[in-house]
Amino acid sequence: MKPKVYITRKLPEGVVTKLSERFEVNMYEDENSVVPRDILLKEVKDVDGLICLLTDKIDQELLEQAKNLKIIANIAVGYNNIDVNAAAQKGIVVTNTPGVLTEATADLTFALLMATARRLPEASSYLRRGEWGTWSLMQMTGQEIYGSTIGIIGLGRIAEALVKRAKGFNMRVIYYNRTRKTDKEAELGIEYCELNSLLQQSDFVSILIPYSPEVHHLIGEKELLLMKKDAILINTARGGLVDEVALYEALAKGQIWGAGLDVFEEEPVPSDHPLLTLPNVVTLPHIGSSTVKTRMKMASLAVDNIVNVLEGKSPLTPVN
Ligand code: GLV
């Protein structure tokens, strides 16, 4: 009897071959929709391995059903969709996809920063609407990027990669992290700041920490009030790190200048979400790691984790 693997979303052919050569593989046959909960609960009943996405809630209820499960391979670096403690108690390995998405996500973070600072989506739609009457001095003026100060919350892999991009733009880089990393400060040319001080000094604030309930709404009304009036908030981590109601108020009242958001508290973000009505917000549909190469590498890493664990070897990138 071959071990059984369930994949919660249709993955590209090439990626699945490595699994189907070894295991009995079942896959939800849609690329663009989340597997319905009842199907997922039924499918996991007798599987040994599960490949899932950040859209799939892997909780206690599901783990109770999955009596044979040995490994959950999330195709994402974040894994707040999975109850890792409950999995650990059952001896189930959980893996994520760190490393392979670092550069693509740092690129997107910087791209979003630039698009927000220089109002690219707004300027593009202005032209397409036929409103471009003439060149004028203060038309579509944005915020200066080169030589500005960026405050990065977190100093993990993606944050480090973002520092390199910021340095290319001659930015002063300050960071806040739960644990100060003095060795990195000299190596990267960055300065440590307490969170409040970072918020007060930064022209750009970029959030790059994993989500957990302890950091829910890390950026709320009080924090937004500390930011400069011409500052920009960039979130490419998880929506729950920012209080969206407070953010809307701060943007609408001009307490901060703009925001670039790739992630939301509820995803997909509802089309009537108040933040979508503001011209000073650039919104993206959670595409931080979305390049062809990176997404393929993420899927392959998840597959390799499954192969390793189900063949009795160590997982490549365990989180527990
Ligand atoms: C995407 O958000 C990821 O965690 O990989």
C-alpha cells in the first residue's frame, strides 16, 4: 500500500509527478478556488501527507479526523493558517517554504513602496480616464524615496533582503525586532530602534513579521498617530498585524500620507471595503511571492518535504 497524499489546490503538472511516482495522490481539481471544508475534512481522513495553501484552515477539528497524517506541507512561509501546537501534539510535522521566496517578496515590497510613494496606479488611471490636460508643476506629486528613512518591523530573511534594496536607494534603515540583532547592524548598516521611535522617525514603515495572536493589531490607532503626516505604511506580511479600521481613519484624516497593502484582515478583501475607496492606498491581492520561478520553487519545496518525511527522512524546512 502506497502512502496517500492530498493536495488542496490544483498544482502544475511537473510539480506533482514527483509525488505521483511514489504515492497515491489526490488533488482538488481547481486552481482558483479554496477546497470546500466538507471535502477537505473527508479527504484528510486516511492521508499520510497533506499539501495545503495559506487559504486552508488546518485546525484541531481537521487534525482529529486525520488519523494517519504525518506531515502538513504549507506552500507559504507564513503558517498562521495551521494550528502548529495541535499538530505537534499529534506528532505531525509541519513545514513551510522559507528562503525560496525571500527575494521575490522583497522585490514586491519595494515595488509597492515605490508605487505608493509615486502614486503609480492613481496616475495611470488618471491618464486612462482622459483627465491629463497638460503637464503641470505639482501634478501627481508623491513622496521622495531616494535618501529617505525606512523603518522595518522585523529582521527576518525578507526584511534583510529589503534592506539591500533600500540601501540601493541611499535610504537610512532603522529596524525594530523583538530581539535586537547587533551582529546584523554593522553587517547591513542599519540601526536598532524601539517601535515607537521607529514609527516617529520613518518616512516608510514596512511590516515584515509573522502573524500570531500576540501581535494582532500591532499597528493600531496609537501607533498610526506616532507616524509622520507624510509617512507611508507598507504591509506585505499579514493583514491582522494592522488594525484596518484605525488605518482607514488615519488615511482619511491625513494623519499619514499613504499605505501600500498586499494583505488584508479578510482575504479576498470584500469589494466594498472602505480602504478600497481611498486614493492614497495601493492595494494588491496578496502577491508578494508571485513570480513564476518563486511559486514553482515553493511548490517543489513542499513536495520535497512530503517525500522526505514519508520516506523516513528529515523534513527540509520544519516549523515545529
Ligand atoms: C505568503 O504570504 C507566504 O506566507 O508565503
